[in-house]
Amino acid sequence: MNEAVRVTAWVRGRVQEVGFRWFTRANALRIGELTGFAVNLGDGRVQVVAEGPKERCDALLAWLRTGDTPGRVDGVTEIWDTPRGGYDGFEIR
């Protein structure tokens, strides 16, 4: 059984104004079974919240760290939690 989890990731680097949120959403949809969002933060980071099966959240987190993203990722910090629900799909905020 693959339990449902929530991961919140903060991505730092050159990740705003490069299509990063759009590509994050596209990859979340490609991976499948994920809900949540990606949002620009005032300090230049992008926050990504994803809920779904742990293996799928792990896959999204791995993609964020690969460097195969728009812009330049200098680092990703994440925390894991229990899902809270309330999302319709994966959106860009």
C-alpha cells in the first residue's frame, strides 16, 4: 500500500519568470495522482505543495532536484506531513 502524504517544498535559485510553475504543474500532471499547487514567493523562491501517494510525491521532488527544470535550481528544502485535502487538481497560483 502506498500511503497518501503531503510534501511542501521550497525551491530556491532562478525559478521565477522562467515558466517554473507551469513546468512543475505539467510534471505533476504527468506523474499523476497528485493535487496541490505551485506559487511564487516574495523572496524569489517557489513553494510547491503536493498531496498524493508517497512514491508520486517522491517523483515530483526528484524532478525538482534534477536540474531538468526551467531556470536554475540552487536547492530544495522540503517537509513531509499528512494530507489536508481540499485541492481540485494541481494548480498554478
